[in-house]
Amino acid sequence: MGDILEKGAHSQNEIWLKIKRACHYILTVLMYSICLIMILIFIAFVVNFIDQKRNLSSGETKPALFSAYTIVSPSMVPTINVLDMIVTMRVNSPEDLKKGDIITFNSTDYRYSGVTVTHRIYAIEQTSDGQYLFTTKGDANNTKDATRISFDDIYGKVMLRIPKVGYIQYFLSSSWGWIVAIVIPAVGIIAYDIFKLVRTLRQKSSYTKNKNSKGGPQ
């Protein structure tokens, strides 16, 4: 009977240890992922800052070299879904754009004036004075956009899509999301590491006492 109870307790300890290891692994991966995202954001910020300083010193006004946007409209489904994040890169010349490219731009439609839109280039025209005009269309829309845009209205060309990152953005922007995703995992990892340290110190202390007791007078 005692052997059965001992085996049951040992099995429960193994399961609990596996659960703790899995939670520690998940929390560690989450923390490293967040740190990596923060590092990438910092690098992009530094690159944009240097680029803007150089543009200002030369008297030029250009969009940021890299930008990120969260999609809130289904107009580009299924290519880009709602709450996907896109990363755009500035285009320095209209000749670098072609039909089929996905761009982010400032809408000139009177109904959405000033709204940032991400659509695909449907057609490109060049006027007699050399100006480029771009007709755009959302992949999910039945008709092309009502107004054409100039090259100056374009913020950048879509280079990368990160699925569903908008959910994380909205979650982290809430007070509870920040606590759950950042504070609790950090405290959990620190507490677990402290627990391991204390357990190791106790084991060493116990080992030292046993060793001393065995080496003493008989």
C-alpha cells in the first residue's frame, strides 16, 4: 500500500514539474519575443530618426523610411486581413512602383480625406507634364477607388505583413493586457528563478551538514 501511495505521489510530482517547466518555457519565449519586438522597434526608430535628420539637413521633406500600420478595414481581404500589421518602406521614385504593388497612401477622396489607406495599384498614368497618377483598388472591393493619387500622397510600399498582431496591440494597450502580458510573466520568471536559487542553496547547506556530521567523531 505504501509503495502505491509513494508511486502516486512521485507521479504527481513529475506532472507538476512538467507543468512548471512548460509554463516557464512559455513565459520565457513570450518575454524574449516582446524584447525582440521592442529591439526591432528601437532599431527602426533610430534608422528613421537618422534618415529624417539627413532629409532635413538637405531641405527635403519625405515620409519615414519605415512605417507600420494596423489594418482596420476588410478592403484587402484575403491578401491582408483586419488587424494584420503591415510594414511599409518609402519609395524614392515613382518609377520604382508598378501595377500590382500594394501601397499605403493618404486618401484624396473627399469622403475619406486625410485617411490612411492601403490598396493595390490598379493602373499608372503619366500626364503630359511628367506627373505620375496612380489608380488604386482594394482586393475585396468591386470597384476601383474614385480618385487617383499622386506620388506625393504615397507613404510607402508594403514590404511585410504580420498576421493578427493588431490583437496583441489592442490587448497590450489595455491596462489588464499590460499586466497580464508583461508584469505577471516577469514576476513569475523572477519568482521561479529565486525559488530555484533558494532550493539550490538549501541542498548545498544540507549536503555540507551531512558531510560534516559524517566526518566528526564516532
